[in-house]
Amino acid sequence: MTVVALLLLAALVGSLALLAYTLTGSRRARGGSVRSNLNELKSEGYLVLHDVAFGAEGDVDHLVIGSDKVVVVASPIALDLQAKLVQDELGCPVTPVVAGAQAVDAIRSAPGGEPVDMQRVYALVGAR
């Protein structure tokens, strides 16, 4: 009985440690959160928006807009849907980038195109 109790206690302690690791953001400490990593691009002249609502159509996790490119950053599951939503709404090409440690580098190296119509962007998402 004592051995079983010790094993249960060890399992409980391990579960609590894993929960604390997740909640304290230890994973963030290694690579930073996507939000804070993307915010680095603001100093380079990019407009960086998070949790952008597109009416009843849905939300976009992260929207990064440069002078000649629009980039959607999201999880692999939601990426294509969110990129298509933004592309349809803005009427310009949108580059999809998977959220993760390499997202900022992928945005910097994404090909540019025509100048982005910022009036249309502000009309859709509002000035934030």
C-alpha cells in the first residue's frame, strides 16, 4: 500500500511540474512568444496586428503588413483558411507563414509585390 501511495504521489508531482512548466511560459522563454517575436518587426516599419476580427468571417491570428507585402501568421491548421480570408478581403496577394521561431525570418525574406493599399487595410481592421 505504501509503494502504491508513493507512486501515485510521484505521478501527481510530475503532473504538477508539467502543468507549472506550461503555465509559466518556460517554452516561451526558450524561443519567445509568436506575438513578441513579430512585434520586433515594428521597428522595421511593419504594421503588426494580432487577433484581427474580420466580421462574421473569422479571426486572423497575426497579420503583418509591409510596404509591399501582406503576411498572415498562424498555426498550420488555420493558416490556409486565414490567408484566403485576408486575400479575399484585401484583394492582394497574401503570404502565409507558419507561426513559430522562424516566422520573423520568413516574413523578412518573403517576396514583395505591389504596394499595399493601406487605406483598405485600415478600413477593414481599423487603426490599432
